[in-house]
Amino acid sequence: MTPGLLSIVIPNWNGQRFLKTCLDSLLCQTHAPLEIIVVDNASSDGSQAFVRQHYPQVKLVELPNNRGFTGACNVGIEAAQGEFIVLLNNDTEVDPRWAEAVVRAFGADERVGIVASKMLLFEQRDRIHTAGDGFSTDGRAINRGVWQKDVGQYDREEYVFSACGGSSAYRRAMLDEIGLLDDDFFFLLEDVDLGWRAQLAGWRALYTPQAIVYHYLSATGGGATASFYDGRNAIFVLVKNLPTALWHKHWRAILRHQAHLAWEALRAWRGQAARARLRGMAAALWHLPRLLAKRRAIQARRRADLETLEALLTPIDASGSR
């Protein structure tokens, strides 16, 4: 590990058309030192040759098959040398002072294990994608400020639940303690799962508005595949991470929300995405024994008290969508 080094891990699958914008913005950062790692998920669009030819200063890791967002990120984290590690989507552009702001935020408190950026829409740069992530009392991951016009309402640095995986920064010491992304997720909600594990272990997540990222929303993912993993992984998160006392308090709201999702999917069952969501929810139930084993290990390591965890949850009427 190199103290002060910020390692940036970019998972890539057929995203060549986005790489120039993303990598050029990283090479213009005011902070040094930086380590940039592109982990390629067996792309077929020439991404590997593009990086080798145009960005020799970028470390390229070529995987023989598509290991998903989680697999690629974990390979990148293991290859990284930095004290701080950022997972950054390939369909982003970062402000020149983004890396500087991220590293500065880690210095606010030694228990800050996660730093969240202000993510704005790439093509509507006055619109918010997320100002840090939250988690609602009915079991939903939420993007703070999603779709709102950015008029300075999120210009204050503050503690949040977690960071969106499109630009999530982690302290290596925290990852060494709680582990990397859960590779069973493949993609979607793996960032929320890691956020829960961090909070349970007593780490904190800090949102810093000076770390600005512009994001092509869902440019390299979506459709029925996303619906499957969204339906499945939301249940993964709840079973693994929600403490028993919080289950007792909020189980009605959580089950009501899951039932609503299932009913809406059933009503639209002719649609490919709706059927995929139902398959995902059923797959989560199939995995319950494995999830419960993970839950026991996670809950056994919990250091945060229930009052602190409860305070992190967003009331239903104040939550947004992800």
C-alpha cells in the first residue's frame, strides 16, 4: 500500500465509446499521485486495444470472461496500490478537482471509510443523480436528491448511508476489515450491501459536494438483466444486513413494499423486465440458506449500536427512487 495514493478502478464491458471522456478527465486531476486501473470484462468492441494504444499510463487488466461489475471491481481492488480506492463507472466524467476533494474528505475523520461524490447527469448538468445514497425504512436503496435541479441544496458536506457505486471511494483499511464487494451480486446494489457492512462495523460514509461527477445514467446497463438483479439483490441486502431488532420494527413496511413490487410485476407479466424481476425475487428465496450463513458472520461483527443504525434510515415519506 502506498500512503496518500488514490487508486481508481474502472470496470469496463464494451464501453470504448465512453473511455476517452472518462480517462481524459482523470488525467487532468489536480491531485497527485493517482493510479488508474481499467479492468476489462472480455469486451468485444476493441476497448483493450484502445486503452493500450492511447493510454499507456493506465494499468489494463484483461479478464478472460465477463465477471460482472463486482468481479471486475474486486480484481481491480486487489491490483490497486492506493491507501484509498475509488470504483468509477466508465460512463462518467469527473471535475478536475474531484480526486482532490475525495482525498481531503477522508482526512475529516479516521472512521470515514466511504466517500460519496455529487453525481450529476452528464447531459443535464444542473440535474442530480445522487448526493450520496440512503436506505429507507421499507427496505429500499435511495439516491438523495435524484432528478432534482441542483440549486445548492446539497452543497453541505454531511454523513450519509453510503455512496453510489458509479463513484464510490473506500479506505483500504476498511475493506481489509469488512471485505470487498460480494461477488454473488454480480451487479446492482453491491454498493448498498458494502455500505451496510461498513455501517454495521462502525465505519462512516461522508458525502462531499466538491467531488463532482457527471454520469451517463444507465448507459452500459439496464433492461431485463437489471430487473432480475434488482429484484434479487434487494432481498440479498435485507437478509444479509438488517439487524434483527430493525426487522422487528420495520418488517411490515418491508414486506408490503416487496409485495407491491411482485404485484406490479405480475400485472405486467407479459413484459420481459417484469418477468425478470419475478425470477430475481424467486432466485433470492432459493439462496436463503447461503444468505443466512453470510448474515450470521456479518451480524457477529457488528459494532454499531441500533440507535445509530436506525438514525441512518430514511423515513418512507422522505425517500426517493434509485
